[in-house]
Amino acid sequence: MKRYFYFIFTIGFLMVWSSCRKDFEFSPSTGNLTFSRDTVYLDTVFSKIGSSTYNLKVYNKSNSDINIPSVKLALGETSNYRLSVDGISGKTFENVELLAKDSLFIFIETTVDIENEAATSNQFLYTDAIEFDSGTNQQKVELVTLIQDAVFIYPNRNNTTKIVETLSLNVDGETIETDLQGRELLPNELNFTNEKAYVIYGFAAVPNNETLNIDAGARIYFHSESGILVTNGASIKVNGALSTNQETLENEVVFEGDRLEPGFSDTPGQWGAIWLFDGSIENEIHYATIKNANVGILCDGNPNASNNKLNITNTQIYNSGSFGIMGRNTSIAGKNVVINNAGQSSFAGTIGGRYNFTHSTIVNYWDNGFRQLPSVLLNNFVLDEDNNATLADLGEANFNNCIIYGNDNPEFLLEQIEDESVAFNFKFTNCLLRFQDDSNFFSEDVYDLTDTNHFENNIFNKTPDFKDTDLNEFIIGENSEGINQANSTFATQVPQDILGVNRTASADIGAYQHITFPEEE
């Protein structure tokens, strides 16, 4: 009986309560909406490629539930913008309800074909507006997008099977099928100019015995898991030049991912690598910025070629998911090279080879997680899956007037499997090095820092005084211990620093001559 009475009482209470509740009554909006921003900037996108999704928050700060008679794009159905309001997609919406003290999200995307908008320009500012209501109550939020024209290089896709074209490579005269999506560059694609950006999907392969020339000021963007592959007998020549504006880098060649939103500007591992395949020859990279790859440059084979496999000068490599430069039994010469922020090593010379770096700044201030390796790694072997080692000569590894530093200690690692038949030659001369072994863990002879055959006139664990490691600004200041400490003989081989400043009178260690930093306000 008590249970029955309680049930009747509860039902009765709910009926009385609900009868007191009024239905929501929406009054027309009066132009008093507020917005999370008055202009939505959809960051630069490439022609014909969809943007990321951006959002606008609309607030009703009044005490009344309101009805917005219309929410629409000013250009209507002809607009290249797309909206989603309360989960419904479209370009025009009517009677959008918004409760008192509540808000709603509007999501915005765009895809624009620049040829339909500005046939004579490589960039076009595309604008529209979201209009709320009309007449005297109308409010607007502007939409702005910079559309950039580009040359797109991508593998073919079979329309029936949907299988994407993959690369076939010539290895020692044998054709090897790979699972790398991509294709060989056509003859008319072997000169990248600065007239338009280049967007690469998959690996763009330089055909056997051909050369890819890249002009000063060119911009190359890579989609995820993409890159450039230089095949047997082929070469890449990156012909950048000194820029007058270090913000725009107008004359440098820039390689980076194709996500242009600010949130991706320093995100590592967005694309694959510039891969100098075993058998490629006489590759040259001058005045380039290579950023946000998994491996900035992967250089394989040909350690004893009459000309270096890679000559690289006045180049910056940042934000690599694993390695800035990885050499595997190859030959690399670098001058005025700056490398930072790699998930493993900024430079790795592995399985032997020949490496010579002069006036370079090779550091690692990786802060995206734990890294296992130091800024510089040198070894003379590779292990197979059964832990068996294959050895190769480290013919030479010379670092002259270089800064090798980072946020770990020590910042160079020398891994040697001793064998009388295999060389392990290296030398650090007039370098500023971070290496402090308080635990005596590095007890091998190769770490005898007093051995002048391997370590000569170096400075250990003193401040390099970089301008800003978080912003990849590695010019040194007045407090640097590397000022006027460079070997003059090596300095004359690289008479200007990476910014074109003469260093022959009093050379500083590293890629930069020092400056006086402006005082902080």
C-alpha cells in the first residue's frame, strides 16, 4: 500500500511540475549576437586542395531564447566556402534557434580553384562573409583565405582497381619493385622553378642518369609519406642563394610539409625524406631550409666516389622526426650547416663512410619526448635481425670549427666494433662540444679527450650562447665561448658565415659569427 501511494504521489508531482513549465518561446534576434572572432582567417591553402576545418562560435548573451531568421554565405550557392551549422551542412540556413545564455558552433571549410578566380596570379585572396539576419539587424563575420597556385606531382591511380602507382628502382642493374607510392619525374619536370610552389604526393623519383635542378627561391611541399628519391646515376642540384630577408628567405629553397596552418609550422615527421639512393652521384644542396621531415636527408652508399656523394652548404635542417641527416656508408661534406631538433640524432654517420663538416652547428634540443641518441652519432657497423654485425671503414669523420651541443649530455657518440681490418678515423678540431662523463661510462680509448690525434683545441661544456633554441635561432651572442676560437686555416676554407658575414679576420666557432643581442624590453 505504501509503495502504491508513493508511486501515485511521484506521478502526480511530475504532472504538476510539467504543467507549470512553459514551452520554449523563441523571439526574433535583434542583431545582438556576439562572436568568438569578427574575421575567420583560413590559413593559406593550395589551389584545388581542401582546407582544414575552422570554427566560429556564436553567442546569445541575452536572457531570451532567440530565433535567427537566416544564417548564410554572402555569395550564396556560388561561394567556395562550406558551412556546417548544428551538424547540418549547407550554405544557407533559416530559423536557427539559440537558447538564452547559450552558443552554437559553425564549422567552415573551403576549396578554391585559383584558375577560376585569378588566371594571371599565383596567389589570390579569396573572401566571403557569413551573414546573420538581414536589414538593420544584420551582422557579419568575414572569411579570408589565401589561395596559392601550385604544380602538383602525384602517382597515377588505376580507376578500376584504385591501386596507386609504386616505384620500380634499378639496383645494380636489377629492377626492384618497391611498395613506395610515387613515380619518376617526367623530362619537363626536372627543373623546379620559383614561379609556383610544388606539391608532391608520394615519392618523386629522379630517373636514372638525370638531374633535378631546383632554382633559387623555389618552394617544395610534401604530403604525408612523400619525398624526393634520387636514383642510380642521377643527381639533385639545389641552387639556392643568400637571402636578404631572413624572415621570408626569398632566395633559399624551402622543403616542408603541405600543411600550411600555423599549428603545423614546426611539427616533426610530416613527410618522408630527400633520399639520395645508393648509386646517385654528385648531389649538391646550397642555401636550403629542410624542415618537418622524418629524415631530412637520407644519403646511401658510394663512400669512395671521386666526388662526394653530397656537398651541402649554407643549409638549415629542423624538426626531423628521427634524423636531420643520416649517412649510411657514404660521403658527405658540409659547410655552414645548421641542424636541430631531431627525434634521434641531428647527424648520424653510420656503417662507416667519409664525413667532413666545417663551421657547422649540429645541435639537438628535442623536447617532443625521449630521444635515445646524441646530436652526433658515428659508427662503423650495422646489425642484422640476428644481431650479427657487418663492418665498414669509417675512412674519415672530421668536424672542424663546429658546435656540437644540445639539451642532453654527452652530445656525441662513437660506436666502434674494433677490428684490425676496419678503420675508425675521426677528429674534432677547434670545436665547442658538450661531453661530460661524470660516471666514467665512456671508458673506451676513442673517448680519450687528451688524444690530439682525435681531439685538438676543443672547448668542452662551455656556453654557446644561442639566441633562441626554441625558435631554431642559433646565431651566437657576446657571451659565447666560441668567439674568436676557430682554427684560421679552416676558416679560410669557409670565408663567410651562413648569413654572408666575413669571418676571416677573427673567426668564431659554428655556422654564425656572433652578434650583440638586442636588450629585452
